[in-house]
Amino acid sequence: MAEIVNLRTARKRAARAAARKAGDANAARHGRKKAEKALTEARQAKAARDLEAHRRERAAEEGLPRGGD
């Protein structure tokens, strides 16, 4: 005799499997690990700090009068 299958449960199981498959595909395409995101953010912050350290004029930012005005 055949096994009795609840069709509602079978549909839900199939829908979950399809959603999982789509999610895995999106994660492979777009996802990055938390450590990779943190590394990228740290590198960008360091680049911004290094660029700021090489500025020649800080008088405008500090509110000091500029020479030659």
C-alpha cells in the first residue's frame, strides 16, 4: 500500500526548498562574510585617515584666519 502524504505539508516543504535554493544563490552572488565587510571598512577608514594626514591647509577647518586674505 502507498504511503499517505499530506499535500499541504508537501507543498510547504517544496516552497521552503525553493526559497532556500534562491537564498543560497543570492548569498553566493551578493553575500560577503562579516570579516570581509569589516576588513573593507577598516581599509577605507585608514585610507581616509591617511589622506587627511596629508592635507596642507587646516586653517579653514579650524576657523583660523588664512594668510594672504
